[in-house]
Amino acid sequence: MSFWRKQVIDFALDRETQAAIEEQRAWINREPANPKCYYHLAQLYRVAFKPDEALGLLLEAVRLDADFADAHASLAEIYVLRDDYPSAWRHARLAEANGIPRVVEMLIRNEVTPT
């Protein structure tokens, strides 16, 4: 990895991501019942390669709003990466039922079976 990539670009991206994470945490403190702030923080954790943290936040988002299609779609994607296909299908179907069919389409296209 080049000096510029490692020392300058990645450092700047990490700082920006951390600043965005802090903003989302503050939003959660202001509006703890708002599922969108948990969803947005989860997306930042996914970018930061922290899938366990993202998973917990997404589960909280769908606990707060069972019809939150974007959160269900993200959960399905995380579960696919964990080879937990029954959970992936469950959340993909919930996302589809709420207007986001892309994860079900991806699972079908890649011949992922629910069991």
C-alpha cells in the first residue's frame, strides 16, 4: 500500500467516518426511539468493518419499527455474509414486503436456499 493511501487517504477517511459515527451516537441520545438513527449508525459500522456492532444496531432498528425495509435489507445482507441463510431469507422477505425486493432477487439469482 502506498504512503499516500495508507498515511493520508485512509487516515482522512477514518477521521470522517469516526466524526459521522459520533454524530449518529448523538442523534441516538437525542431520539432513542427513532429507528433511523440506529440504521444510519449501523451503515457506518459496516463501512468501518464492524459487522457485529452493525448487526446489533439493525436489530434494534427493526425492533423499533418492524416495517423498516432498509434495515431488514441490511440485516439480510449481513446474515448472508455469516452463512445464516434462514435469517437472511426472513429479513429479505420482510424487506420485500415493505417495498425493497433487491435482496430477495439477489438470493434467488445466487441460488441461495433458505435451509
